[in-house]
Amino acid sequence: MEIIVLSLILFGIGLFGALTRKNAIAILMAIELMLNAVNLNLAYFSHNLSNISGQVFVLFIIAAAAAEAVIGLAIIINLYREFHKIDVEEITLLKW
């Protein structure tokens, strides 16, 4: 039960960070924190239910999170090269 509470706290911190930060790198870190909270829950329930499918999902989420981090950082680097800032509120390049 402690793992579920820890996961809830981690997800809450990640959600708060993603909604309140202006820095794009901090937002990406908060999203990674939320994904790790989900991974913690999946691994915990997979272990308790003696089912390996949750652990397989954890591996897929880790792979997707790594790809998301690489693509997100590449976008941030290109935006920094163009505008010399990474404040998401000031960058309007992606708007129509």
C-alpha cells in the first residue's frame, strides 16, 4: 500500500510541475516523473498479481519515454537555436 501512496505523490508532483512550469525542459522532466509513477504502479500490481504483463508494459513505457525525451529535447534545442529562449509561453512558432 505504501507503493501506491508513493506513486500517487510522484504523479501529483509531476502533474503540478507540468502545469505550472514555463521552462520546456522542466515540463519534460515532470512528464517523465508522471510516467515513472505509472511504471511503479504497473510493476507493483504485476508483482502482487503474479502476472508478467504489467512488467512488459513497463518496458514499453520506458522505451516510449526515452523516445519522447529524445524528440522533445531535439525540438527544444532547435527552438533555442531559433529564439535563444526555451520559455514555452513566449514561443509561438508552433501556433497557426
